[in-house]
Amino acid sequence: MSFIKRQSPGRIIALGFAMVILVGSLLLMLPCSIQDGVTVRYVDALYTSTSAVCVTGLIAIDAGTTFTPLGQFFLALLIQIGGLGVTAMGAGIMLAMGRKVNLKGRNIIREAMNLNSGRGLVSFVKDIFITTLVIELAGAVLSFTVFAGDYPPLKAAGISLFHSVAAFNNSGFDILGDFQNLIPYQSSVMLNLVTCGLIITGGIGFLVIRELLKERFRWRRLSMHTKVVLAVSGALIAAGTLLLKLTEDVTWLGAFFQSVSARTAGFSTYPLGKFTTPGLLVLIVLMFIGASPGSTGGGIKTSTFFVLLQGIKSAATNKTEKAFHYSVPRAAFKKAAVITLLAVSVVMTGTYFMTVMEPAVSLRDALFEVTSAFGTVGLSTGITPGLGTGSKLLSILIMYIGRIGPLTVASLWYFNRKERISYPEGNISIG
């Protein structure tokens, strides 16, 4: 216990996710979790557990034909824990037991949810659980109206609940079987729109959802953060829809769905292996940017992307960084640049090693796979099941980094290390 108390919030969060992943892999290996006649290697169970806890959705084994209903329940539970965050789940359990969250716990929650202040954390955690319950139940009921037409009522209810949990937590898992994802429902307007609604709601973040409800969707009263998240999310969805429609032989509904899903959800209504290179490039950019801070999604985040653009604009025009009648904090651009550079480094390094270990895989497919893993998306051109053990372990590491954040990983080793020597400022030419 004393060891835990000495650790930084970032280290505790990272350790918490790692422990849940390991426990999840063991649960998925239980005989009661695996269907009769099916053999699961531990690396595949570990891969699946990591993909679930990191709310990615990349699959090396088919969840529908591999796992029993109990195994699928464990999978949904891992997705839920990963989406809400290990710390938020732990705090929720403590509150349900009537215990108080101490100062250390509050700091961990603040770090995990990207909050600027520690005020009102207990009520915020309660709101997260209530919001999640209401949205996921609503999504399950609406999804049931579609799945009930193809499955018996009990099975349709199970699929609907699983799908709602996976969609809201921006995890592209499905239990329909045979690696088909949502391709059989590419023309179902209801399921497409319900899924998109769940993905968008989970992807904008709990802070934004809470503020929208509090301010009753009145734009003028919203904070800068909420306006940035909504504006950038809307612009990315619209741009992605248009570009995918221009490059791919898909319907407008299909283009809209893939544009939304690429923002860290991972569902697909079309086989991505048949997409053109320009179409995959659009998806790669959307996957890399990802969702928003404090959400169930990954990527560098919409706000990071926005601040980066504002900083570049400011440097080019020699004007101050501002948006929505607010000035962008000076330190924000530095942090956004660091996060983006680290993210690019992770993706490029991961792609290099994957092409080395998988010489038969093209650079395009390897880049797509690694970006999907880093952005905790789950989309794939179809190469995931055929990857070797080394490539799967590489993907596990990249998914883990993508979920807890590259900046958090980079800062794990420097907690409480203070500089004792200062140097005079030097000159260096830039550009």
C-alpha cells in the first residue's frame, strides 16, 4: 500500500489499466468463457483483453464464435471498465459502498479524466455513471428494434446490450460472428444512426455532455472547451463524409457512418480491405485525431488538433491564438505539439517494426493497423487475425500507449525528479 501511495497519479493509472488487462485475459481463458471445441491461445486472449480495456475493437479471434455468453459478458465488462476508466470505476464502487474518496483518489480521478480542477469530483463521477446507464439503455432498446428482426428475443436483447456498451465506449467489438461486424446492416438506417449517436455521445466526453445538459444546449453559455469539441467534431465528421463519398463506392449513409466510426469507434458497414488508398488515408487521419478529452475514445484528441492548428496559424500570421471570443492558453500549444510529436513517433516506430515482422503486409495496411491501434479505433483492412505473435504483442503495446496517452507514458519515469542545475538560455535557429 505504501508503494502505491508513493507513486504519481499517472503511474497508478497506467498500473491500473495493466492489471485489468491481465485479469481480463485470464477471465477470457476460463473454460466457461470459451465455446466447446474452440481453442484460444493466451496471446490471443491477452490481445482481446487489451483491445477491450483500451476500447479499441481490433480482434485476432471472432468474439461471436469463440466466446460463450459468459465470455461475452466478461468482454463487455472489460469494455465498460476501459471506457469509463479504471479510476472512475474504482471511485464509483467506493461511492456505492458508502466510502469516501480521499485526496489521493481525487487527484488520480482528475488526472484520468483530464480535469483542470479537483472541485466537484464526487458529483462528477456520479453523473458519469448515471449518464452512461441512461444512454446505454436507450441505445440497447433502439438497437433491439433492429436485431429482434433477425434473432430470437433473448439473443437479440443480449446482442443489443453488448452493441450499445461497445458503441458508447467507442469500442468496435461485435458478437454477430464470422468477423462480419455491421456489414449485414449497412442499409439499416435505424441501426446506423443509433450507433453513430452512441459513438458521438461517448466521443465528445463527459464534461461536454454534462455542460450541454446543464446549459440546456444554449451555445452562448457554453465554455470554450465545449465549443471547440463540438465544432471540431462536427467539422471532422462532415469533411470525412464528403471525402469518403468522393473516393469510395459507398452510400451517403455509409460514408457518414465510416466517418463517425473512424473517430475511435471501429465499427464498419463496408469491408475496408476493398477501400482505395485515398479512402484509407482519410480514415487514418480521422483515427489519428480521434475523440475528445475525458471521453471513451482515443487519438491525440480534437482539442489537441484544434490548438495545434491555432498555434500554426498564430506563428504564420503573427497574431494571438484565439477562438470563440477566448484566448488560447499559451502553454496549450506546447503541450499539443509534444503530444502530437510523441503520437507520430509511436505510429511511425510501430509501423516500421510491423513491416519488419510482417514482410508480406503492405506499408499501407501496416500504417492503417498501427494507427488504428494507437487511436484505439479497431478498424482494420483484414490483416489482424493473420498477424504473428510478435506483431500482436506490438499492437498490444501500442493500444496500451494509445489508451493511457503517450505523454503519460513519457512522464512515468520522471515523477518527483527536480532539476538542481540551471543553465543560461542559448540561441538556436528554427525553420
